[in-house]
Amino acid sequence: MNALEQQYLEVNGITLSLHSAGPATGRPVWLLHGFPECWHSWRQQVGPLAAAGYRVLIPEMRGYGQSSAPREAAAYDLITLCGDIQAAMDALGQDQACVVGHDWGAPVAWHLALLEPGRVQAVVGMAVPFAGRPKQPAIDIMRQLYAGRFHYILHFQQPGVAEQEMDADIPRTLRMMMHNSSAAVPKDFFLQDKPAGATLFDGMQDPDRLPEWCDAAAFAEYLRTFAGRGFHGALNWYRNFERNWQRTEALSGRRIEQPALFLLGDRDPVGTLEAYTLRQMPKWIAQLEQHLLSDCGHWIQNEQAGQVNRYLLGFLRRHYRA
């Protein structure tokens, strides 16, 4: 991986830890990680992007690593999360950028494209699609569909419940999350049916080893991200569906007009959860290119790094040349 620099920006009421690589004069490409990941989840994209002449910027998102982690859940709504990146762009004097997001980073990327149509020249989402603002908060729909049954997002709603299980053994939690939503298990294994009172890892496989795409050195970075703070800040991202819906009212009906790339693994359980959104997405993104990656679970930029890099660099060459 190319030499990385780290700096700390005081933005939007928090300290944002930011890693960067590539030529200082290169066009900015922001890489926004998801849950429960870290900035280092983009390790296989840094070198190719920097070599192509881009300035690569990888924040530790609010609640993660050495960035601030406010205790209150309301500090993690989408507009606030977008504000962290917008303020960082301001601090760095960037009037143009491409934003790439995976998992929870994808909704941030999609909404930055909506909020910043002049500055965000191109946008990439991985795993989580976009189909506009829903007619009601998504959490209300989940409660209706999963009444009496377990759903991990419903399980995450009550502060302290998921933390008790996940914080008890952070290395095991990360191994379990990596394994049980990857291509190493049958498709949708992570979504297995169980009663509402179940725990997150009931019925899951404990691999007791790291996946091939995450060696011990990389895993150590994941562990550092959650050491001493646990998963509370990261889980707070899930506790704002009502607030997200309220705060995005001004964006209702707005389409993404910029060139956009969407990548999804063929064995990613999010593809099943978001089947309706996937069908609707072309109506909401004017210039959409999308690809389904074979033999790939949720951790797309690592499970199939070569495919991701080819699609990403090709898209950037066409729409956001270095």
C-alpha cells in the first residue's frame, strides 16, 4: 500500500481522523467505510487509485477509531454524517470530489451527491443502493415486516443490547461479522429466521480464523478501531432512521444526476434485503452504471478487490479523469 499520511481535522463539532495518499495535486477521491469496518478496509484500493494519479482520502468515520464518538445517538444522523465530510472538504479547499462509499458509507456518498451537486462530480456506492427518500422511515417498514421475528437492525435499536454481546469479545465479533456475511457461507445465511429475542450471533458460524482476504496485520487495524470504545458509536448509525427521514425532507423527490457506479456482490445478504430498492434505483439515478460481482459477499472491496478496482478505475477514467 502506498505511503499514507494521517491528520486530524476539527470539523462539524468533532475531531475527524483522516488518512490520505497519492499526489497532493491529484483529484480527490473519498473512500467512506461501513459497519463494522475501518479506514483500513480500503487498503486494496489505495495503491491503484494513487498510482492512477488520484488524491485518496479515507476518514475514520464518526464513531470509529481515532475520530470522535459522541455518546448520544442523535449525533449520527445522515445529514450530520454528510456534514463531517463536507466540512473536511471545505477545510482542505476542495471544490470538486468523487465520493465512494461501502455499506453505511454508501448512503453517506449518495446523500453527498444530492447535497453537493456542484462539488461531487461522480459517486460510487457499494452494497447499499439508493432509491430516493422513502414514504415513511425505513425502520417502521422493518417493524411491520419482522413483527415477532429477529432482524439485526431492529436488534440494534435499543442502546446497550447489541453492545453487550458485541463488546464482550471484539476479535470474535469481527471474525463472525466478516465470515457470516461473506461468500464463505451460503447466500443469505446472515438473514436466517429466528425469534425476536435471539442474539445477533445465534445460529451463526464461528470460523475461529481470519478470512483469506484479511491477514493478521490488517485485522490488527480493525481491532484498533474498536479497542477501548467498543461498538456503541458505530451502532448509533442504526438508531437514526426516524431522524434521517425527518432531516432529509428537503431532498424528497430529488434524483442523483451525476455519473454513478453501483457494485454489489452476488452473495451479499444486503442484495436480498434491498431487492425493492435495487429495482427502483435506475429511476432515481440518472447516469447509473451497475455491476454484480460473482462469488462475492458483503465485503466487496476486499473479497473481490481486483474486480472492484477494475470497475472503479474504469468509471473514474470515463467520468472523473485524474
